[in-house]
Amino acid sequence: MSKRAFITGVTGQDGSYLAELLLGKGYQVHGLVRRTSSISRSRIDHLHVDAHDPDARFFLHYGDLTDSSRLRDLFAEVEPEEVYNLGAQSHVRVSFDEPVFSVTVDALGALNVLEAVRHMKTPARFYQASSSEMYGKVAAVPQDENTPLHPRSPYACAKVYAHYQTLNYREAYGLFACSGILFNHESPRRGESFVTRKITRAAARIKLGLQNKLYLGNLDAKRDWGYAPDYVEAMWRMLQHPTADDYVVATGETHSVREFLEESFSHLGLKWSSHVEVDPSFERPSEVDILLGDPTKVREVLGWKPRVTFRELARIMVDADLEAARKEAAGL
Ligand code: NAP
Ligand code: GDD
């Protein structure tokens, strides 16, 4: 009998890669999807097979992180052995515009999942998608599992709440509950409004004459950028370890937005400074200036290390966006 996993946020960047990874390992994978007026599941369309097919191992269920009774019913019905809570309003800038919604989904939503796990006949192992944003106004460089938290956005405050509830449920109820403190990770499936994807998509479209300008906010911010398919493997490894714990997942390198621009535009023979303009509306009321993770623990305890370098990451994303821009230019 194959192992059953449940993923919230299965339609997102990480959820789609994690579903692929688990299906490749022989799991039966269940995902939570929101009802929307038009269906947008482009990241997981290739995984979907007819649920009536006797060989089907990928199943989607309507639900929402804010609907606690639905989560309880679903976990009782599916009885997953592993639950990955990846669902979130994940955009930091947007969380300043929609703080109550963001906190409801990202903080209380995580609590709803923890409660639903706690009430299972046999509680599943639980993974919480914590974030390097929790370090915010950083107390030390680099940041590791012991660095104090200083969140700088409604999103980060919500993630801190969910992070501590995960620890609390581990200590109070003995749940096998882990937090992965993941630093930024990107891919061709990254949402188009995050800075890396916004840059690679614009570079490709500028190359093909589909646009001329790119408007950005703070170019000096520094992030520890890795490759999303590498990072979902770390999530899985956390839940296979004999004991539950928290881990920083990062590359151990930091680069500015400016450096990502240079890497992406130069790959296409373009000069970024001829196309980029700063638009203050993309700046945040309070910024996280520098994130740099120390991945020693995840390397030593779980044997995980990143496989894709900063330069390779930018190139993978630019090449994928160039392919998409070619199709757009051809009207396909
Ligand atoms: P993403 O692409 O924005 O995906 C977010 C997912 O959450 C989507 O599937 C979305 O569904 C779902 N979702 C949003 N609100 C929901 C709700 N109320 N109920 C149920 N599902 C909901 O994010 P990601 O980059 O894959 O990140 C995955 C998780 O890791 C998030 O929790 C994020 O905060 C965290 N994280 C990400 C990074 C990173 O660099 N990517 C780093 C650290 C932590 P729809 O498709 O319906 O919108
Ligand atoms: N989105 C965006 N758009 N960011 C910009 C822009 C722009 O036009 N111009 C500059 N930036 C800067 C932001 O101010 C920030 O300092 C940096 O680029 C990265 O922004 P994002 O790509 O939006 O990511 P993030 O670091 O705020 O948050 C991401 O990583 C977190 C982990 O550290 C998200 O994936 C979060 O969900 C995740 O927790």
C-alpha cells in the first residue's frame, strides 16, 4: 500500500514540485484546491489523471485553510501519513495591503491544519512552511535556527505565529511537527509578481521586442536565492527523519536584486540599466535588507545540499521565459 501525503498549496510553485517528487517516490498524493470562478491549475495540469482510473494516485479536494471543519473531515477521510502545509498568501508586499486576510490564512490557517492533524485517529507527520522573512531586521548574519526573529511585515508576523504553534504542538501534544525555515527559492514556476520571475520574464520579453521597460522597487535588497525543486526535497527529508525538528534551508550565498538583474539580462546580451526604472510603489513600508542562511544543520543532519547555483538559477529561469515569450510572439 502506498504512503498517503496531503499538500495544502498544491497549485503553487512548491506544492507542484512537491507533488511531483512524492508521486515519483510512489506516494498517493492529495491536494487542497480553492474554488475559483475560473480554474487556474497550470502548474499541476500535467499530473492530473482521471480520478476513476484504478491507477490514479493524485487527487484534488476543494477546501480552504480558513475552513477548519473541512480540514478535519478531509484528514479523517484521507488518513494521510504526512501533511505538508504550504498554502499561504505568500506575497510580502501584498500582506501590507491585505493584513487581516494574510494573517487569517497564514497564521490561523496553519493552526487549523495543526488542529485537524491533532484530531486524526493516527496523527500525521506535519510540515510547516516557515520563512526566512521571520528574521526580518536581522539580528545576525548569517541566520541559523537560533537567530532571534524580528518580523517586518504582516506576512512575516503571521509566519512567526505559525512557526511557534508548530513548536508548541510538538511539545504540548507530541506531534511529529517540523518547520522548514526556507530562504527564497525560485523556478520557472515562480509567481510572476515575485522579483526574480518579474525580471526573467521582462528580460525575455524585452529581447523579443514585446516590452521595453521594467519597473522595480528596491534594487539593493539582498536575498539567499535557491532553486525550488531542490528545496521541496528538504521538506520531504524532514518528515523521514526519526525525530521532528526545525531546519534552515538555504544556499549560504546572498546576492542583490541588482546582481540578479545583471545575471539575467547579460545572459540575453542585454544591458539592464537601459530598461529598468525604479517605481516607489513597489517598495515596502518596511524592508528586509539582507537574508543569508546558514544551512549547516540541514546538511549535517539530513544530508541535504543545494544543487543549482545562483548563475544557473537565473539562466534556467531566463531560458524558460524566453521559450514562453517566443510562443507569445508567435501568437501561440
Ligand atoms: P505560492 O506559489 O504563492 O503558492 C501558494 C499556495 O497557497 C497556492 O496553491 C494557493 O492557492 C494556496 N493558498 C493561498 N491561500 C489559500 C487558502 N486560503 N486556502 C488554501 N490554499 C491557499 O507559494 P510558494 O512559493 O509555492 O510557497 C509555498 C509556501 O512556502 C508558502 O506558505 C510560502 O509562504 C512559503 N515560503 C515560500 C518561500 C519561497 O521563496 N517560495 C520561502 C519561504 C517560505 P491558489 O493557487 O488558489 O492561489
Ligand atoms: N516583488 C517585488 N517586485 N520585489 C521587488 C521589486 C518588485 O518590483 N523590486 C524590488 N524588489 C525587492 C523586494 O523589496 C524584496 O526586497 C526583494 O526584491 C524580494 O522580493 P520578492 O521576490 O517579492 O520576495 P520576498 O523576499 O519579499 O518574499 C519571498 O521570499 C520569502 C522568503 O524569504 C516570498 O516567496 C515569501 O513567501 C517567502 O517567505
